[in-house]
Amino acid sequence: MKPLMILVAGPYRSGTNDDPALIAANVKAMNDMALRLFRAGHLPVLGEWYALPLIEHAGSQRIGDEVFNEIFHPISRRLVAQCDGCLRIGGASSGADEMVALARANGKQVFFSFEEIPQVG
């Protein structure tokens, strides 16, 4: 099995009321999974890795403002089309669910646990 490029899709803002500590916990959960994927021989990606620096550079003043909305989900939509698969983690999230739907629509593999992902060998 060759390494897969896998988008880790989980909650970012969902259920946080935009509390920075709760958002940070959501990002940590996705980064923790990304590290597991990397150590298993795959290439993990998060939309946040691409979106957040661009959002800041573009002058966003707060989560959910016009600049944030211009970049945050659109970049993940583009990214999922480039990946081999999508790993859905965490709780309720319409954005993460959209990534799963887009992955399926693009014929990509969709996983719901680390254990479902083929081992690199």
C-alpha cells in the first residue's frame, strides 16, 4: 500500500460558541490524528493548515467575518478534491460532514476511524 494523502476533517467551531480554548482543543484533536497518520506512513493534511495563515494575512479581524468566510471552507473544499481520502473525526460539524460528502462525490476513500486506514507497506 502506498502512502495516502488524507484530509483530517473534524469540528473547528462547532459547539464552541467561538471560545478560543475550545477551538484550540478541536484543532489539537485534528493535529493529534494527523501525527498518528504521519507516523503510520501517510501524508495528513488539515484545511486549517492552509486556511488560517491566509485568513490572518488577508486581514480577518475575527472568526466568522467576511474574510474568514471567504477562505475557511473554500480552501478545504479545494483541498479534499486533491486528497486520496478523508478521515472524519470528532463530534458534530456541518463543515466536516461537508468534507465527507465532497470526498465521496469525488470518488475518494472515506474513513471514520484510524483503524480503517490501510497500513503503508
